[in-house]
Amino acid sequence: MCGSLSTSDPGVGEVSCWQSRQVDLIASLRRQPLLMVVRPQETDLNRPLAEAGSLWRLLESLALHGVHHVEVAWSRHPRWPELIQAIQHRFPAFSLGAASIVSRDGLECAAELGLAYAMSPCFDDDLIAHSRALGQVLVPGVMTPTEIHRAALQGCRLVKLFPAAALGIDYHRQLSAPMGALPFMVAAGGLRVNQLSDWLHAGYDAIALGRSAIHADCLDPVLHAWLESNRWST
């Protein structure tokens, strides 16, 4: 388990760094508006990555097909940090983040490991404040206009609309009509590969996909074709 970091109030430098890292993530997602979420199983966490069968094959497939942004679901398992370090070493081209962050210790672990971002399924004022103190990008989960507004007021340039499938593709238009410009919005939760282009065209800035995009540890052919036309370039 990662240890604790300083929780002192952030100064101007820390906040500036926090904002700058958000800008960097937005720029990266504009180049490839896709995040792939992977969830390690208990067996993946109980053995070295090189032996972690299906997880290893999945990560190899993502790298081979040019996926840039990869989120690994956080776990309290004591070997989760070791797993992340192994992924960082083997796949340095990934923009690696932590998914399912709902606690301070998870956020601190992501910061200690130098992850580019942390994603949360929920909105938590305390967690956002702590992310500023750590200089760790946290993309909060939002569902309502109030949560989106509060996130923006707290300096969050990115938000994660969750669960997107339950809210519907027209939700962005319905929000922007009364609210005007919205934060950079990642749609996540229940979306399928064949919906990717439609949701991007509907105004969402990026899409997060999970197991629905994977078949027998290989990418869905539709996603493969999309990636071929949206290759990450340096």
C-alpha cells in the first residue's frame, strides 16, 4: 500500500501545477479521445505481471493497437502499487491513470506512483481539495448540473459523466443549453464500442470504455478500426 503524503493546504505553486496537469491531460485526450479501463483480478495481483496471463495479453493488445490512455482500477491489495510499477516499466508509452478512486488513500497512492490522472465515479468535495493539495489530477464523477457547476467552481477543468449510458446521449445538449460552456467531459459507464463516434459527435470530449470493448483479451474489431483512423502521434 502506498504511504501518506503531505496534506497541508496547497500554495499557489501546487494549485498552478494541478491546473497545468489538467491542461496537459486535456491536450492529450484531444489527440486521442479514448480511455480504456482495465480491472485487475485477484490472480493478477497475486503474481508478477509477466505471469498475469489475461491482463498481460490485454495490455499488450492495447499497446499494439495504439491505445494511449489506460486506467487501472485501484485496489487496496498490497501488491497493487507493484502491479502499476510493472505496467509503467513495460508500457512507458501509456498515459496511465487510476480508476475507481473514492478515498484519500487511493488518491495518495496514485500521486506517489506518479500517475497522470485519477478518475472517480463520484463527486467528493474533500477528495477534490485533497487532489489540489497533492498536485494530483482528479477527474470527479458527476451526474447532475449542480455537481458539474460545483466541480467547475473548484477548478476542475475535466469531469467524468457517470453513468453516461443511463443519462443518454442527448444529456450534453440538454446541459449546455442553460449552462453554456461545460468542463471537458469524459462520458463513462455502460457505453459500447459502436457508440463511440456517435457520443463524440454529440459533444462529449472523450469516451471511457471497459470490458465491452474486449473479446477474449483482444480489442473489438470496431474499436480496432477506429484506432487505425485515430492513431496517437507524437
